[in-house]
Amino acid sequence: MERTLVTGGAGFLGSHLCDALLNEGHEVICVDNLITGNMDNIAHIQSDRFHFVKQDISQPFTVAGSLDNIVNLASPASPVDYYAHPVETLKVGSFGTYNTLELAREKGAVFFMASTSEVYGDPLEHPQKETYWGNVNPIGPRSVYDEPKRFSEALTMAYHRTHGVDTRIVRIFNTYGPRMAINDGRAIPNFLYQALKGEDLTVYGDGSQTRSFCYVSDLIEGMVRLLKSGHSDPVNIGNPIEMTLLEMAEKILQVTGSRSKIVFKPLPEDDPKVRQPDINLARQLLGWEPKVKLEEGLRDTLDYFRKSIDTHQAEP
């Protein structure tokens, strides 16, 4: 039985990864400080192979016993969260990555770093290959998320080269699905929440900026395959089907049957104009590509959001 530690394991992606690893037969130690994670995301797990530890990985920590893998997902990931917690986001992407790498070195564990397409910034190459170095503003408002992820990649590769740590780096592109917070602030949860509440759908800029949306089960499958792969350099995991945010807003209105209107607001600073992964490496290396169609994924996510909104309305 492999023993795997997942930091940020009570978050949106982390909780789905915990499920997948348990299904693979792993013993899973879920570590989260709950700054953006939620115990509701893991409340369904009933397994004696699952353990939760409340811990801020920005502080040095250890766990008893051996570890085969450490998957580092700990970080606020939506603009709403990292704008609210800028220093904490920088700390978890620097001190937190250092502490988990030290733990991997101590335990002889595979270290899996969850990076992001944000390392490409507002890209001048389209679609983005792993070889592209990016176009990032190092002092802009988004830098509190972009820069610690770029640093985390550099530190991960330094530990690989200097200390021989067995590493993986995934660059995650826009992902959606159940367990996203209803106040997440990113496009799909924003649009779904507004449509379900009968509010205007807020599109920033003229809506011509593009994103590529991957359903969570596809992303998690790619991550599990990468963990097993033995490949140490970064790999893009995302859906290469690109669409404008205006098209996504219109799709949400269609799926929800909402009569909400679309309104336009100014584009946030440094908001990427395009985003589309080149996944040729993932196809060749992992035999992976996304399978879930957008309409199917949106309906599953819509069902989750309906229940979440009903639950919040029912709370005193």
C-alpha cells in the first residue's frame, strides 16, 4: 500500500485527488489549514486509510512513519482568495514548498508539485507549450499567486538536481466541477451562481478573452497518471478546447435556462487575454486527454451548485 500525503487536501482539487488515491488503494494523509479548504469536501470519506491533519505547511512540520508520495496542492487558487490572503499565498508557495520538499527529502518520497498555467502569465505564445517561459508581471496584483508558483517550480527542480528528489510538476489549466466554492470568483462558479440567483452575469472586458475549461475528473486522472510516470519536468494538464468568456456566459444561460442578462465590467489588471494548453506532451507521455464534454461537466457542476445554494439558504 502506498502512503501519500496531500497538502491542500480539503480544497476543491485536493479532495477529488484524495478520493482518487483512496480508490487506487493508497493510504492518504490529508493536510490542510482550512484557510480556503472546507471540511465538507472530505466529509463523505469513510475509510480507515484516510487521515486528516490540520496544519499550516508554511510552518515546519513532519508526519510519523514512511511516505511514498507528497502531493503539494496547498495554496489559495482563485483571485478572490489570493487577493484576500496575499501574504499567506506567497508564504505557502515559498516556505510551504520548501517545508514539503524537505519532508520528501527526509522520507525519500516522490514530490509532486501542483503548479498552474498562471506561470505563463499573459502569454505571447499560443497555445502554451511547457517550453514557453511566460510573460508575467512580477509586481502586479496577480503576482502574489503567479510568482510563488514559479518559485515553487524552480525550488522543486533545484531539489531534483541537487538532492536527487524524485519530482513531478503539473501545470494545471482552468478546471471546474463539484466542490468549487459558490463564492470562488472564477468564471464558471461566478456565472453559475449569478444565473441560479437570477442576477446579471458579469463579464469582464468585452468577453473576448479566452479560457480552456477542463472537468475535474479528467484533470485528476491526468495527475494520477503523472504521479506514476517517473517524469520530472513540467507537464500541462488541461482541456485544449478554447472558448471566449462571453461564449461561456452564453453557454451557462443555456444550461441553466436562466433569463439573466450579461453585463460588462472593466478588465482586471494583468488578466490573461488567452489561455490554451498544448497537451501533446501529456498525450505522448501519459496517454491522457480529456474525455468529459462541456455540457456534461456543466450539468454535474450545476447540480452541485443548486444543492450548495439551497444548503446556504437553509442555514440560520
